[in-house]
Amino acid sequence: MDFYVLTLFPEMIEQGMRTSMTGRALEQGLFGLYPVNIRDFAGNKHNKVDDYPYGGGAGLVMQPQPIYRSYEEVCRRLLKKHGEARKPRVVYLTPQGRVFDQPLAKELAKEEELVFLCGHYEGVDERVLEEIVTDYISIGDYVLTGGELPAMVMMDCIARLVPGVLHNRESAETESLENHLLEYPQYTRPEEYHGKRVPEVLLSGHHARIDAWRKERSIERTKERRPDLYRKYEEMEKSGK
């Protein structure tokens, strides 16, 4: 899978994604990362990509032409790669969008290419959004200075679902939010820390008992900390899915 990011700060995307697990996966060629600098398509000597909003108001709005030209550049690359014209799935990061969650990550992970449009200032000219955007997605009900951090959050989450990125495939199947449950408590050495011991069941070597204990703790933790998720879990259990 390939990630294309239309951004004013390509170095931010590169630095953020080329570390830790995603950095190793990029080096191994498990997915591709291609930031596209919107300013390269400004078409003026000062690389200006914003202007005052019609109708007045505070701040500046990103202009449609540089964004559309950067999108066209992605389409040209895809044409060269696949030998045919393709209309990629384009995600605009905005508080006005659908809230990003694990089911949506799994859906997006099935795509061969994803394009992320990172807005700035007071937003993006509506006309180019209507022309190229397929998905409006939010990572939460708050406002950030730009779309780069949300894009990296989404790419990190989606990349974990690409085969080979996680060394242990079981990790993706047992971590928090799978089946609407939070992950069970985890422990490592030493066996005793500040007077607290690792639960005996985890030292027993009895895998069935350990699995049962972990499932019970996951249910308890979800019910206590995320009652909204617990209700979804109960509905899923009742429906037999």
C-alpha cells in the first residue's frame, strides 16, 4: 500500500513516519510514503497558496489551484505506475468528518493507495474539496493547527494492518478495541514491584486459564473505562456475531 500526503510540511510527515515500527516497515518496502509539497504547485514566485476568504472573516483560506495541481501530480504517478488512469481515495482531515476508528482503519487498509489532504489556516476552498475528496475524516472533536498530525495518526494505525509490519500478527488481533474490548493488563519482570506481584495465573503456564483471566479483565476494564464500547460488545454478544 502507498500513502500520498498533500501537505505544506512534507518534512514533518517524513520525520514522523520514518521512526520506530513504521520507519522499519518503510525501509523494508512494506508500504510506501510519498509526501507532495503543495507549495511546489503554487504557480507564483513566492509559492503563495492562501488568500483572504470571500465574505470576510479572520484568517486565510488555502486556494484550490495548488491543491488540485498536487492531486493531479499524484494521479500522474499512479498512471505511470499502473499504466491506466486511477481515481484514488482522498481523505481530507477535518473535525467535520466521520470519526476515525478501528473498523474504518481496517476498511482503508484494503486500498492500494490512499491520499491524505492536510489543510491549514482557516481551511480549504470548498470547490476543490468537492472535486477531489472522497472521505471526510476526523480523529476527534478538537481543532489542530493542520492536518499533518491526524494524517500520521491514521497512517500509523492503517500501516499496522499491512501484512508484515507487525512482527507478531497476533498483536493486531488481541490489542485494544478488537471486538469492542480494551486490552487486558500486561506485566513483565520483576515478579514483584513496589509490593505488587504479578497475578499468579500468569505464572501458571496454564494457557486456558490465562486466556480466561485475560478475557475477564478485558471485559471488566472496558465496562469501567469505556461504557460506550462495552455496550457495543454486549450488543455483539447478544447478536452472536
